[in-house]
Amino acid sequence: MYISSAEIDGDKIKLKYSDDSLDSCNDKVSLTSEQFPRPELYEAWNAMKKHVLELVKPLQEFENVSFFKVELFNYSDNMPAQIKLHGVGTYEKRNLLEFKTQRILVEGGLQLIVAYLIDELTLFARGRRAQMNLFEKTEKPVKVVEEPAS
């Protein structure tokens, strides 16, 4: 699976990806869901935010920064070579500025974080959510009733 973008906007998650398990790996798939992801997806997203804030110095000037979209580019061996982040920064107590970073090389510690994020996004796309796995059948317990011996 090659994820080209992921967006977390409030309680909505949007993914765009191509899935090599489908008949045509050139098909792009879009998924929009309001189901909660596993907590690990938020952990990976926040780890990426923290790492990128350390790399991109101009973002440190904002009072608060949030990212809502990541784009992934130039895959090689299931790992993108570059990412671009879209976000909102707060400055001067309540003024908001929407921004996009330039493409950031995926190397060093960021490579591990992006791999973790891709793993979690892939699980989400395949139905793994906070409460359950959407595509596994849950078996209902069977109540056994013993009949009296005659």
C-alpha cells in the first residue's frame, strides 16, 4: 500500500492511497471516515509533529502549531523519500496562518516516525479502528443449555 496523503481534521480522517492488493495497483483509493483510529495513529502523528517542529525553524515562531495533512512523495522500498505538511499556526494571540512546508527529506529519526505513521495509516485503511477490526467477524457466545436427563 502506498499512501499519498493523510488528513486528520477534527473527527474525520481522509486517506488517499494505492493498494497493490487490488487488481489494478494504479487505482487510487480515497477513504473518508469519522470512526476513531487506534491511539497509536495519534501517537505517530504527534511524534511526526514534534520532530518536524525541531527541523523547520520558522514554525518555532508560532505560539501554537497543528498539522492537519501530510503528503508522501517518491516511494522507494515502501518508504517515501519526502513529506510535505499542511498546518495552521497561531501568532499574536489568536491570529491564524495556514501554511504548507516545503518537501522535507525523510531520513534519520524522521524515517522511523514516518514508517510508524504509515503502518498505522495502513491498519486504519484495512479496517483496524479504536473499537474493533471492521473486517473480522466477531463470534457471539453460545449459551449452552443442558436438558434434564429422562
